[in-house]
Amino acid sequence: MNTETAVEKRAEGEVTQHEAMRGGPRYRPSVDIVEFPGELRVMADVPGANPESIDINFEKGVLTIHAKVEPRHSQESDYLLREYAVGDYYRVFTVSENIDVRRISAEYADGVLTLHVPKSEEVQPRKIELREN
């Protein structure tokens, strides 16, 4: 494990054992993860999702993002062209346990879900003051 950061950086940092329990399309949202001294910031594209349909969980080092996108119009609508996809957005990441789970927060604006995943105080960088004798 790299001791310079609170997050384990793995070549295959995504859990792939999870299987879908219901039918329908499932999409893998594009995600950016940026590391700051005090937190990780996860930005996921989930266009068309209603904030009430977004579910975010962190348990035993696994961060799960799930958002359901409902149809814009009824199925009986007379479409001339239909390209907008509906279904579930789903991503799962393995994160080290060196985060402060109680302080994880999320916001959603303009189709982008932003998660703030704070690092534990114990693993954050700290400047040591030098005293003169």
C-alpha cells in the first residue's frame, strides 16, 4: 500500500463482481476522480437523472453510484426520432478505508453528480513546525 496517499491506487480500481438484478439498459457513467490534500472528488455524468432517483452508498471500502433515468414521455408517444436512452447508471469503486465516511457529501447540478469524499484526519498531510532551541 502506498503510504503517501489515503487512497489505494489500483490498476483495476473498479469492482466487477456485481450483477444486475433487474432487466433494462444499464449504462456506465463517465467519471473523473480528482485527489486533493483533504478529499477525493468524484464527478459522474448522469444526465436526465432525477436527484430523488440517485442512490450513493459507501460500505466496507466500496463506493456505489446508482441513478435511474425515467422516460421523458409516455411509451405511447408518437416519436419521429428517439435517441434519448433511459435505464440505470451504475458504477462501483473500491476506496481505501482511510476516509471519513460520516462526512461524505454529494451534490447534483446540470447532469453532473459530485461527491466529496474527505480523507481521515490521521492520513491527511500535516506541516510540522520547527522550533528553535
